[in-house]
Amino acid sequence: MVSFGLVATLTGLGWNHHWEAAFAPFATTHIAGRIRLVHRGKFDVFTEFGEFDAEPNPKLRPGKDRAVTGDWVALTPDGTRIDAILPRRTAFVRRDPGDRMRPQAIAANADVAFLVMGLDLDYNVRRLERYLYLTAESGARPVIVLNKSDLCDDLATCVRECEKLAPLVVLNARAGEGIGLLSAQMQPHETAVLLGSSGAGKSTIANRLRGNELIPTAPVREHDSRGRHTTTRRELIQLEQGWLLMDVPGMRGLQVWTPHNPQALDIAFHDVAAILAEGCRFSDCRHDEEPGCLIRAALESGQLDEGRWDNYCKLRGELTRLGEATELQAKEKEKQRWKSLRKKAGLRT
């Protein structure tokens, strides 16, 4: 067992009736905990009895039963082994950068995703739209955080572009300006995750919220405003403000994973979905040059931004291709399974 946490109650860690019901099958034999940190196959786990170092039960399925920061787990009474991971309420998942056909969970059970973007050369609305899609798919609610307001020559334009997409907070974390606005987005005992590119200022924001400099920070490169990964691990932090924060490393790759979730695309591109819901003149409209096309009319009138429409189409195409690829993969696995069964039965393959 290691140090006792700031909040020594399960409620302070985000525990509620939902988690109590999910933990019921383990209540008489295990203790509940929440993953604070993952490192080298071991886990630092918050509990009401203190903080423990735990290892996963070897019977947990590799890949499918891998706990991540923010997960609620069932621990043995001595706190040394994780026997079960409670079903996640939300999960931020992308395609594994090292394996095109495998998901990678980034953080679990976040209520809010703070989508951090620096108002320097890091500013990119198209990338923000991708973050908004992945957040909608996760089940968390998004809050756009525009950091480094002192470096922006046209703050009003950036605000206008972003405030239409999701709730918005503008701040200058290095100077401590606007940090309190983040707490205004949170309810007691909720969990937020900081997401964004390396160099966007996530670690500086986390330090301001903690009131210390425990997370190292580094300057960004002048020519592209990119920074080194000053956060190298995913960590759950308890804040004196009464809520919890997950700080994760900046993500260079942000490929979508879930192929069959059109609702998430409609949430992230709510304005596009509203236009499409009205229906074009032709049911098979390609939204190109057809007469009576509502999308073309919205683009021509300026109601819909051309770049936003292009990004919507790009994401929709990625999801379609991903769905086709996963379907082919599933068919191939089934084919190999039957081939193995026939071989075991002594039949010709």
C-alpha cells in the first residue's frame, strides 16, 4: 500500500448508485477501487482504504480485459490483485496506432472531455471536429478549451468558429487567467479528461488546477507550436475543487475506431445532421450538383462551411471503410475457426 489520497471516500472518487449496483456481485469478497495510474503492467488504485499497487488477475483476457486510467475495478481485500473491471459508462477510444484493426482505450469513465487547443499554430477546427466525434462516441460531454489567448491575433473569429460546436472556455493557463471557468463546467465528484495535441498546454492547465508544478512543462517549438510529450502517462488526479481530472499525453494519431455509430457523427456534426434530416429533393442525392439539394444550398448561402462539410464526408467515409474492414476480418476469423474445427474432427479443409 502507498500514500493515502486527498479524498478518502468512494464518493469523492466518483462512486454513485450506478457503480454500487455494478459492484454488487463482488461486494462480499472484494473491495472497490479506481485506477489512478497504469505503469509497466501494474496499476496504482485509489480505494477508501488508501492507495494500492495491484497486478491484473492472469485470468483476465489480454487485450479485451485491460484496465485503463479511470476504470473502476474489483480488488482482492489486500489490494494486490485486480479480479474484474466494472463495465465502463464512457470510454475514449481510438484506433491503435500500432495495429489498424484493434481499438485502444485512452481513458475510462470521464463525464467531461476538455478538448484543449492552443491559440497559436496548434489551432485547427478540422482536428477539433474529429475530437468532438470521438467524444460523442465516448458518451462524455465535450467542452472546448481555447488556451493561450494571449497569442491569438483574432480571438473573436476563433470564438465564433468554436462556440457553435460545443460549450467553450477561453483561457491563458500560463498566466492563470480563466482557469476557474473549468470548474464551472463540473459537478461535484465528476471526472474530466484533458485531451489535445502535445504543446496545447494541458500540463500547464493541470498544474494550475492542482495549485502546484508536479507535472513538468516544456516550451513549444516556435515554427509549428508543437511540444514534447511533457505528460508521458495517463493519470487520475484528485482536486481540492471537488472533482477529478485525467491528464493524458498529447495524441498525434487520432483515427476513429467504432464503425457503426452514426448517432455520434450526428451529434458532432449536429448542424449537418439537421440539414440532412430535412431531406433533399431526391432520396439518392449525392449533394453535388443535383437540383433541390439542401446541402448545396446551405453551402452556397454560407449557412454551412465547406471545410466542415468536407470533414463530415471524410469521417463518414472512414467509418464506412472501417465497417467493411471489420466485417471482412470477422468473416476471416470465422472461416479460420471452422477450418480449425474441421481439422480437429479429422475432416478435409
